[in-house]
Amino acid sequence: MPVLLQQIRALIPAREEIVVVSPDAGGVERARAFAKRLEASIAIGDKRREKKDVAEVTRIVGEVEGQTAVIVDDIVSHRRLARADRRGAARRGREARAGGDHAPGARGPGR
């Protein structure tokens, strides 16, 4: 977490309001830990599973409007983050940033 916190602080000016977004209920504890250290609020993705191994965030619960949304998750995939982003983290917020500590199938920086 310390490395990600350093990056978040480096990328987002101190004057901006931040909301930490968990893509699902299972990540709320992680989001809360980040929010506490960033002095930010939290929002949660309402995720539905239509099929095995296929989940979609149907809406964002919490206030993100006008804030910079920081999406934190344990397993990061472009598809999962894009779904969370489309559901309102960036659309209703000022902008969205994302980070995680495990990227399955990643082949190096920028992949």
C-alpha cells in the first residue's frame, strides 16, 4: 500500500477532493484503508454476476460527482476497471485513476 499511496499523492494535487472507489463490496475494507490515509470518502461498485466468471458493475453507490475517483482493487484487469469507470467513477466524477497490486497476465509496464 505505501507505494500506491505515494503514486496517488504524486499524481493528484493536494487541493483536489478524492473519493476512493471499491469495484465491489469485497474490497470495501481496502478502499476504507486507502481513504483513511488519503483523508478521502469512499464509494462502492454494485456488482452483479450474470454468468460464471463474468461480473459487471451496474452502478456506483456513493458520491463521486466533482471529485477525483481513485479505483483500488486487488486484481487489476483493464476490462474490470473499464466497467467500473463507465458506471460513473469518471462520468460523474472529475476524473478517475486506478491502481492495484496484482495484474494477472501482465507482461510488463504498459501492458
